Amino acid sequence: MNELISFPRTFPIACHTDFVGEGSTFVAIEGYADNGVNYIKKAIENGARTIVVHHTTLLSDELSAFIRAHDVILERVDNTRKALANLSAEAAGQPARKLKIIGITGTKGKTTTSFLLAHMLQTAGYKTALISSAQNRINGQTFSAPLTTPQPDYLQQFLKLCVENEVDYVVMEVAAQALTLHRVEGISFCGIIFTNFSLEHLEFYPNLDEYFRAKCLIFDMAFAHAPIIINGDNLACAPLLDKSTEMGNRLASVHQSIISYGFNNQFVDVRGVNLQDPVYAIEVAADYRDCKNVFNCPKLFGEYNAYNVLAAATMALALRRMPPEIIQQALHTFAGVPGRLQEYLLSNGARCFIDYAHNPESFQAVLSTLRALTSQLIVVFGAGGGRDKSKRPMMGLVAATIADIVMVTSDNPRLEDAFTIAGDIVRDIPSSLTHKVIHELDRKRAIEYAYQLSGCGSIIALLGKGPDEYQIIGTTKHYFSERTIIEQL
């Protein structure tokens, strides 16, 4: 049995006081909701010996005196986020340079595609690590996932453990914010998958163009001959594959291994054909390099998961180290993804699916898939506070159009009023559909009420939280497990 991997409790470089120990360097980042300068005193009390701040940061006389009194070094830099990444990598011994790292970005499908590819690599015999929004893993051992793409202090310590445990491949979700905020600064990718692009994160980016450009920053971080796998069916990705566009021309001039995939575009490099109705099962015939391969994945269903399977299989084939039969073996033994269409059978004969869907396109994909499986579809969802407000009424309209009962509840309201968020959700639902809507802002009671309304053959979809086992109300994170609630029904 492999010895358990121990994750360090404190980091040599840290941006959060929870990870500051004796001798640490604390990087005070001015965030969007808080300012690291406010925690310098706490960091020093925890043992920090060096404090890094932005060169324009003004420190109070009291704080300056506290720093001097504790004989702490104060350093000023041009960019604290870049400094955090570079210092963390240096302190960890530049682990990314010793690993093969595959980055997966896109609006939807990152997590499932990451899990699929990691399982394929593991099935092929490679020691594999995974960094995802659902969980992080090293050679099968699971660690908590603080963010889709962790802060550099955590990330570099994780990669250091990967090196120490002789990992061959790291499969990593890369969020747009991680690129914008330099969390993956200094990392080079030996492969990239761009799953798709759609509306999301307009609470962070001023418009979709800026969000798309942020996603595309990942291409500048790939080795020249790294396979770049791009969804050829997604219209938003078309500029990346068109050499007549500035972006497509620049991408093609730098990378020689751009591979498109899809089901509906005859010009893609890897064209998939659904051999079964993907609503019920996924069986895909994929043409690649004049060879036709048939892949089926019994654990997954839904058209959007067919894209995830094809994307992961395309990368596995492009690596030229994995025979198709190994890919098929991996798909056959794939156990699924926590909180992604995770199914539970209920005592009254209904089925419940927990999924992380939290934008209009994900709602459309998940609910359309489940709609075909039942005569009564009940959906329970809310919307996160402090996040893109424009998508709330769109999700409400999609849910009311597809489902039979729409239970509007809370998600992570954070500093927003849950009642106001619920009002945003139902704002664009036409009067002809409002009879479907039930308001119950207590999420636990909403789930229990949905169960009471269900019967044999019904499907309850719990959307938005996925594998998360918490709810953020105000600034406090409360324990909240949909899985536990469902199992107790």
C-alpha cells in the first residue's frame, strides 16, 4: 500500500495567514473584496519574516513601527500577484519544469474532461495528478480543492509533492481568472484542451470579449509542439481555427499541432459520430489519422458529455503514447465525477441528480438531457451572490421552459439578499409559465419539498452546488451537503 502523502500545513511563501508559519514570506495582495495589507500584523504574529507589498502601498505609521519592531524585512514589488507566483515556484524548486502538465480551459466541461483524461493516463500506467474544481489528486490520493485553479502558494507546493511522488502527468483545470491573476505564471503546458466558450463571469470581466481573451492567454503558455485541442463545433472558438483572423493566424504561426474536434463540423480533424442517442448512452466513433476508433462510456450520458469524451480521447490520441484500446478500457472503468450528474435513487422511486450547472448553457444541456428521461422533472436551484447577475433571469427562463416544477431557492448568497437574487431569477419568466415556480429560500427545505412533490419515475435536479459541501451566507461558510440531505430522505 502506498504511503499517504502529507500536504504541508504552512508554506514558505503565502498570501493567506492560515498558511503562514515560522520564517514564511507573506505576500500582501490587494484583492477585489479584501486587502492583504490588513493581515500583515497577523502574518508577522504567525511567524512571517518577510512581507511583500506593492510599490505604491501606503502603510500606517503604526504598522510600519510594528514591522520594524519585529525585525521583519519589507519588500516592494511592481506586481504582487506575479511575485507570489514566482517566489512560490522558486521556493518549491521550480517543480513545473520537472512535470508534464496538460491544461484544460473553457466555460463548461473542464472538470469532467479533466477527470476523463486523468483516468485515461492512469489506466495507461502513468503516475497522474489532477487539479480540478471538484478535487485534487496525486496518484489516487485526494486533497481538497480550494479553487478551480489554486493560488500559486498552494499550487506550487502541490506540484512539488507531484515531483516528490514521481508523477508523470498533471491534468489541470485552468480558469480564466487564474490566467488574468497570474496564478499559473511561469508554467508551461505540454498540451491544452479548449472545451468551449459561452456566457460566464461578467461579474469579473467587463464583457465577453475580455473574458475570451483571458481564456486565450493559455496558448502563450504552451510549448511550440504541444497538442492544442479545440472544439470545432463551438462557434465562439471559430476564430481560433480560422487563419484569416488575427487570433487564429497568431495561434497557427506559433503552434504546429492544433487539432479540432466535433460532431457537426465536417472540417474538424477529429470528427465524432454518435452511434447511440447520447441522452441515454455515449458511444462515439472518432476518425483520427485515417483510423476509426469506437469509444463508449457507460457511466456518462448527455450530448455535452459526448463532447467531453471526444475532447479527452482526442488529447490522449494526440499524445501518441496511448493505444485506442487503453482509452476504451479507461472509458469503460470510468466512475464519474463528484457533483457532475451524480445520480441517487430515492426511496419513493424517484431519481435525484446533483450537478454543478450554474450558467444558462449548462442549464440547457443538463435539463434537456434529463427531460428526455422522465415525465416529471423538478429542478431546484438558486444563483450565487456577488457573481454575474445577467445570467440569473436566463437560467430562470431555461428552467421554466424545460422543467415541470421550478423550485427557486438560495445558493451562496454571500453579501447579497437571497430574496433579491430569487427575484432576478424569475424576472423574465412569462406569465404562462409562472405556475411552475415555487419559492423556498431555505435550500434544505426546498430539497425536501421537491422530494414530497416527486414520485416513482420523477427526476429531481439539484443544480449549482455540485460537490460543494458548504453554503456561504454573508462572509461565513456553513456546512451544507446536498448528498447528505438526499441520502436521508
